[in-house]
Amino acid sequence: MTTLIQRSLPLAKTSTPALQFLRFRGKINIQRPKAPHYERARVVAVTQPKYPELPKAKSCFKTRAERTKQQQENPYNEIIAREVRNWLEHSRLVAFFHLNSITADDIFRVRVQLHKQNLHLKSYGSKIIEQAVKNTQYEAILPLFHSNHCIVFSPDTQKTAALLRIVRRVPQMVLLGGIVEETMLNRNQFVAYAQMPGLHAAQAQLVQTLNQAPGHLIQQLQAHQNSFVQVLDVHAKNQVKEETPEST
């Protein structure tokens, strides 16, 4: 019965489609796809939309100096600049260092050691330094701040040797120069100043030198008198010896 129905109704017969899988030799690169065929590329180029060009802003034609003039200065930078100027004006000892690559722990240890010696380690940006020393007597130090740096302030000039002794154990800090008693010193002059004796020792040496001059003068003035007295004393002793045998 089924065979008769299939013969009479051929459309009712079902068939399974044949499937064949194909594999490409290489992987498809999504980021850099293969260039399309010339005809297809020409069609794609023709069908691309064209959008109207946006009007150019006037700021694009301004120079960098004109754009920076319009920027408002941060008032906090002025406060920090006044702080730097205050440190420079009230510190009798100022040392400038070039700071190489160093960890935060190492710089903290150095800061603590310097603080124990009444030395204060500070670090500021080059713009703040420029704003602080502009049109002042310290404007000559600006070339020292083109790279990473740090500054050490102290109200006591006698701490120069202690500063160099602490920094000698930190090779990341390179001495560039300093200001001592409002005098700009380079590295060699700064080291030579640290090797000089202290103020009290220099004063004692000066007093000793001044005392030696009048003492030497008095000694020279009394030299003839002392020699004459010694000669008379020897002559008197010789006379006493000659008179003693005659009396016996």
C-alpha cells in the first residue's frame, strides 16, 4: 500500500541533502583582511558616503604662546613659590642635588637622617622654582632644575660637613652646587668650604695669631736687656769667686 502511494504521489517522497565540508588552508585575518577584487573595490569606493567637512576652530591657528597665555595660573603654585622664596631667604645653607633613580624608602631614610641634623630635604617642580626666583638674586640657579632634583635647606652653615657625610652614602644624590651666606658656590668650592674649620676654631686661631705678634715684639725688645743682665750676673759671680781666695 505504501509503495502504491509513493508511486502515485512522487512529491511526498523525502530526500536527505548531501553536505560537503571545505577547509581553507590558512586562517582568516580579521584585522588585516585580504584585499578585495578590483571590481569589488571600485564599487566599494564609489558607494562610500562623503560627509561635509567640519569648520576649523580658530584655536587651531593660534600659536602655543597665545594658548598658554589664556590659561589661568593655579593659585596654589603661587603659595608654594612663596614658600620656596621664604626657604631661600631664611636659609644660610642651601645645597642643590641631581636626583637619580631612587626608591621612596631610600629617600625617606635620607630625609630622616638630614632632619636629625637640622637639614630639610625638599623637592619642587621647575615651574614653581622659576616662579619663585624670577627677578630675584637667586635667578642664576634656574639652569640647575632642568632634570629631577632636590634641595637641602639649613639655617646653620656649620652643618655642611654633616650634609656631605650623609650624602656620601647615597650615590643617587649628586651634588651640583650650593649657596652659603648668600654666596653661590660650585661643587668644588662647596666641598672646600666643608673642609674648613668651624667659626669658633677660626676665631681662636685668629686670636692666637694676634697674640703672637705683640708677644714676639716684646720678646725682641727685651732681648738686649735680658742678655745685658745675664752678662752682669756672670761678671758679678766671677768677681765673688776672685775675692774669696784673697780673703782666705
